[in-house]
Amino acid sequence: MLIRSLTLATLMAFTGPLLAADDINPLKQDLGKSRPLVVVELDSGNPTLATLKKQLNEPATKQSFEERNMVFYTVSFGSIGAEGEKFAKDPKDSKKLTPPETNALIRALKLGAGSGTKVILVGKDGEKKVEKTVPPDTLDLKEFFSAIDQMPQAEKDLAAPAEPEPAAAPPAKGAKPAKPAKPEKAGKQPAQQLDD
């Protein structure tokens, strides 16, 4: 009995953090709502992130970014490890990512080894749509915008709000509430079968 308890405790100690790491992935919060553009700066001397931030401050580019329901994530590696940040249209949604959130973001992107700066567009479905490494690739946000514009309509409508169902009319004042339906007897077939 003691050995089983110790084995279970050890198993939970090792798998608990791994399972919890998936829950803190910031990309899951954007699933179905927005398209994350993630910049992972592997080399601290690469000016790609600064250039991209400058482009996003231009009014026309900012408007195109917001029209396509995009959010912007940055990950940079400093002396204390990976640091992440999220920039959203609504300032209350913008925040610094905690180290576990940043690590979960990096794991979710499944980045390989390399140098330079990786710029990744993630769709509303959570899948990578475009990935570039700068250098050798060049960075132009118009390429990312055109990739979004060429996506199938089903992906674009993924986050479309559902039509609210009409609420049942409240009973008139002084009216009696409706009687519950009679239970069906065994052996009788219900009048109508509904498919879900």
C-alpha cells in the first residue's frame, strides 16, 4: 500500500506541471477569437523586432492589423531567460507574460534550433499559417495580411458570434404556469425523434 501511494505521488509530481503547462498557453486564450503574430527574437542584436514595432505604430498598418483581428506577441531571450509580452487592440488585454506562460508559448510553437528572429502567424484555429526567419527572409507585414486575406472563409468566420436564441416569452401576469409533460409509458414510441 505504501509503495502504491509513493508511486502515485511521484507520478503526480512529475506529470502535474506538464499537464498544467498546457492550460497556461496564451495562444489558447486567443483560439477562435484572434490571429496571433508571434515574434521570437533569438538574437538580441537583430533589429527585426524594433522594425516591426515601428511598422505597427503607423496608422494604416495598425488599422489593417486590427481589422484582421490580430494580436502581437513578443518573446526575447535576456539574461534571466525568456521574456514575453502580449500587445492587443484593447489595452486591458495587453500584458507581460509570466515565465511559465512564455515557456508554454515557446513549446506550443515547436520552434527548432536556429538564429535570427522568427515571425510566426497563427490562425484562429491555432495552427501555424506563415513562418519566417529574419534573416535570410525579409519582413513585410503586407505578406502576412495577404496570407490572412487568402484564408478560406470558414477560418475567417471561425469566431463569428452565434445568433442568440430567442428567449421564451414570460407567462402573462396572473396566468398559471404550464404543466410538465407526461412521462412516456414503456413500450410506446415517442411521437417524434430529434437528432442532435
